Amino acid sequence: MKRILVPIDFSETSSNALEIAAQIAKRQQAEIVVLHMLGLSEAVLTKNEIQEYEEARYYMELAKKRFIPFLDKPYLKNIKIREIVQNYKIFKEFNTLAQEQKIDLIVMGSHGTSGISEVLVGSNTEKVVRTSNVPVLVVKMKNPDFKIEKVLFACDFSEDVILAFKNIQAFTNGFSAKLKLIYINTPYNGFKSTNEIEEKIAKFFFKSNSVSQEVVIYDDYTVEQGLLNYSKKGNFDLLAIPTHGRKPFLHFLLGSRSIGEDVANHANLPVLTIKI
């Protein structure tokens, strides 16, 4: 891992994300690219060419000045930091920049408080997840002792998840972390017998040319509730989930909103999304 991108809006949430990115960067000897998206309104950018240029330059210089105190943090010492200020209007441009800058990981903060769904839905974080071809690490809490030693990967063992599976294997290998695979069996949509699940898992490992490994088969009322309930038992550092960019959210978590206060609070677990 050589470059980590951290979108910055100068909030406490983005500061928490930056601190976690710094811890990853130190372990991986990576560079951090901090990005501030101006989001200038059309009213500002519909003036004549000279006025538009002056306005844009003013706001960019203002943002650059805000970087000075924001990046003056002890945890950033000895890490190479590069600042970028852009006026993006659509989030596809964000993904283009990530590819141009050869970004390996995006780290973002989220205000979500009501389970995995709410971590991403209805926010700029969700928009980045939808459009990004780069893995996105979503964090909610300040964590000065962040580590990646145990990762739980949610998998439905369909063929389109094979690439995401290989990517999470490479990710965990890069941190010398242990990877645990889990299949959530629900009583409603897509219920399968034990034999059906085991057959599907066997086919998955065969088609992915991977060595078979232990898979946890966990029963619960929803996929989200199952993931959060099981993750509490294993004391995991990270929950990894494959995503479909063409759909508004994690493709197998739709319809799982009411999961109870205890489970919702445990959604503080960082979530890594990997594009299918």
C-alpha cells in the first residue's frame, strides 16, 4: 500500500479518519493524500471568466490555509502528506482522481449511528462508496490504537464476489491479519439448507482457484443483524463487505434497518467496502 486518500471537510469526523489513516500509513510506509472538495455553487461559477477564476482561487487559497492547523497533529509526524483542493460537482470525478493518483485505499469518516446501513446511506460517504473502484474504509469513532489483526469478511459466495474475495485476501495479507469468512443464513429471502450452503461454498472456492477454508454459517433474522451479532463475539477489528456500485447501497443489506439499540451501537466497528 503506497497511497491513502483521506477526504477532508475539517470536521471532527474527518479528523478521526485522518488519525486512523496515519496509523495505517506508518505501518505500510505509505503517503497520505488529503483532499478537500470545495463544492462551489453554480452562483459562484456562472460569472464571467475572470470573476470565476478569482472566486475559485480565493476559495482554494482559503481552504489551503485551513489545512495548516488541521494537519498540525503529532500523529502525522514523519508521514509524507500531499494536499489537493478541487471543485468537484459529481462523485465520479472523485473516483477519477483516486485512479489518477494511484490510490490504494480511501479512509472516510461517517456520522452514521443506526447500524451498518446508516453508516453509509444518505451521506457523501455512501456516494464515494458507490462510485469508488478503490476500497473504502469507513470509520465512525476516534481510535488512537487502531489495528488490523482480525478481519471478518461477509460473503454470499456468488461468483461475482470472487474478485472482492481475492482483494480482501491481499488486503489482510498486507497487514499479516487473520481473515474469517461468514455466511449469514436468514429465514426469509434466500434461505438455504446446510447442504445447499456447503455446496455453494465448495463451488466458490473451486471457481476462485482458492484453497478451501473454514466458513462460519450464522443464522439470524437479517444479514446486517447477523454480521453485527457475530462480530461482537469474535472481537474483530474490521468488517469487510463487497458492494455493487450500480446499486444505492450494500446489495445484500437492503431492508435491514430496525436492529435494536445494542446492535446499532456496535456498528462502531470500522467497515471496509470492496467494489465487485
